[in-house]
Amino acid sequence: MDRVTVIVPNWQRDPTLTLTGLSLQRFRPFETVLVSDTPPPARFATQVRWIEIGEANLSAARNAGVQAAGGDLLAFIDDDAVPEPDWLGALVSGIGQAALAGGPVIGPTGVRLQWDRHAFNRFGEDVPETASDAVATKVNGTNMILRRAALAQIGGFDERFAYFLEETDVAMRLHKAGHSIGWVPGALVHHGFAKSGHRTARRVPEDLRVKGRSIACFLFSHAPEAEWPSASIRYQERELRRLMRFHRLGLIDGGRIGHLMDGLRAGLSAAILAPMIPRIAPAPAPQNAQADTPPPSDLRVVIVPTLLTRRRAWDDARHLRSLGAEVTLMEYRYSPRPLRVTLTDDGIWRHLGGTLNLGGEGGLPPLRLRHAASRDMRRVAASRQFTHVLGYDLAKNRHIWRFPRNEARLERVFDMTSVVWDGRTWPAAHGPIEQDQ
């Protein structure tokens, strides 16, 4: 059986949410390697292997993590991303015979996709997989898994790519070496866009010089020289359109656009260094003791409070987390507030939004909060794999229902037979709860 390591590059940001999400992974065993300029938060000190790094270079951080990793399979996630509980298991089972595989990335709202399946061309540009110039499937560095042996064959990440296109360069070199690249639709991560030295939390660029240099390195390494100028112009045009969108939203002023574009052009015209690819050791290092950590509980509860039981619901959520359960808390209001999904520091998935944004048949919003919850449960059931629903009656009593295995019954889950819970000890064997047929 292949050993598995998750590598988290981190630079001047708090990785707590990412490490919390990794602690909730159902797949075991695996180890976590944090490559960072600062030690991990105290609560994770014994759960991760810390590798110190002294520069803001994403490729160098990935290489340092690989060198320290004890895995034959190497999964990567960024420090501003949070994985769904079955993320790692989906990647490990989904890579198959491929050397590299990736999955979808959900945007900051936790609902809409930011990144889905497509390909890249010889200029590193995103293109549909059906495009005539498509080379191979493109993966996102915040959601990918690599075979260590294949990465060692090509040397590792090219450290000229301090930021941007580093994973696409690896994908191109693997493709040229005869390896395949896979796609795992069930491996989901949430990407939060935390502030970095390259962009604000709203994705507005702070500096484009490093990005321009990475583009130039990619073109130098993989594109026909006669086509470098036209590809460079296309990159500049796309970046200008993106900056103009930020300008129309009031997130950046006109003068700043000129300064950023000057930086991009400076990076594109910088002298190209020879590839900086270290030799990754093909044999993995000894694995961290975290590999022996027991898996989380198979109790996966979704909590649906009423308007008057939100405080009780939060108390119950924290209590269930202390018992090791996976917990999702779905809070809705009669408002047009957009739905947003987040993970709290203590490992509770929170769905917060207004029912007027959850249109149903004929575009009509649900009339009851429970109907809104039923629709949202159906949306995420494949990844959360709920076992029970916890709800409340008008007297604020707690009720437990089995989560229906038959999707058609989900709309009527609250009409099924329930068990009253005292809020302390979970019913033995998950309670004498009606089994769904």
C-alpha cells in the first residue's frame, strides 16, 4: 500500500483552518508536512512535521516538503484552502495509474466552483480539453496529488517559478516524459484567497513582476521561440482585462493599474535563468508518527436549528465535536443573504444564508427553514456522507433522525420517526433510531 503525505506550503499566514481540515480527513494513515517560516500552531505541534523555509518561493517550499516527506503519494494543499472530509481519500483512490491528478476548487463562498476541469496548451494558457491545442489536463496546486517516483524522474519543481505556473510546468514535464495526468471530480477543497505578498484578500494583485517572470520562464522552457511575443501579449491583455474589472468594482484605482502592468512587463522581459530543478530523492523519508493517529468517528451529524434554538445548536455542535463527530451546522434566515460555507477553528462546518437565495421548483424559495436545509443537505451529501440529522421542536427539545439513504425521502426526513436526545450521551449504537429503507 502506498504511503501518503500531505504537504502544506505556508508563508506569513495562519494555517490553522487548513490543518483543522486535514485533522478531519477520513482517510488514514497519512502524515502532514508544514513548510513554513514559522512553527505550526501549538495545538498541531505534535501532529505535523515542520520544515522551516526562509524565502517566499512556492516551488522551493514544495521541494522542501517533498524531500522531508515519507509518502509515495504526495498531496498538496495551500495554506488558505480547506479540504472536504473525503478529499484525501478521493485523491488517493482516484489517481489510478496517473503520475499527477487534481480536483475541483470551490471559491471563497464555499458554494460556487472557482476551478473545474480543463486543459493547458504549450504556452501554459487555460483551454478546454477539447481544444485543438490542448496538451493535457491542468491541475491546481492547491488540490493535487503526485507520485513521488514520477516527480523524482523529472527532478522536482523548478524553483524559477516562485509563484504561478509551477504546477503547470511540472505537468508539462511529466507529460513530455510519457506520464498521464488524471482528474478526480470528488476531491473538493475550499479556497479562501487569504492575503499574500502577491494579492489582497479580494484577489486584487499587489505585484505582478513575479508572475511575469514565471510566464517568461514557462514560454522559454516549453513554447516555440517564434511565438513568445504573441503569447506574451495575450497574457498582458488578459491581465489588463482582469485589472479593469477590479477597477470597475472600485477595488483599484487607475494609476495603480499602470504600475502593475509595468511590473508584469518587467517580469516578462527579465533575463531567464537556467532551470533550477533539484534532484528529489526517489526513496521517501521515514514517516511522521501522525500516521498512527486513529481515524475520526463515523458519526456525521448535520444540525438544523430553528430561529429560537441557534445558541443551543452551537452548544450541541461543540459537544458533538468533543465526542469526535463530524458536524455540519446549517443556519438559515428568511432573507436574501447569499449562502456561505465555512469551517470554524474547532472543526465545525457552518452553512449560513437566506432562504430567498435557495430557489426550488419554479424558482420559488423554500417556505420553511427545514426545506432549505433539505435542499442544501442534498447538495453536499456526497462529500459529507451524513449519518444523522439533529433538529429541534417548538419546545426546544432535541430530536435525532437517521439520514435517509434514499434521496427521495430527504425532503421528508423531519417527518420520519425520531429519538429525543438529552444533549449529553449519544444514544448507544447511535440510538434506537428508525432505519431508512
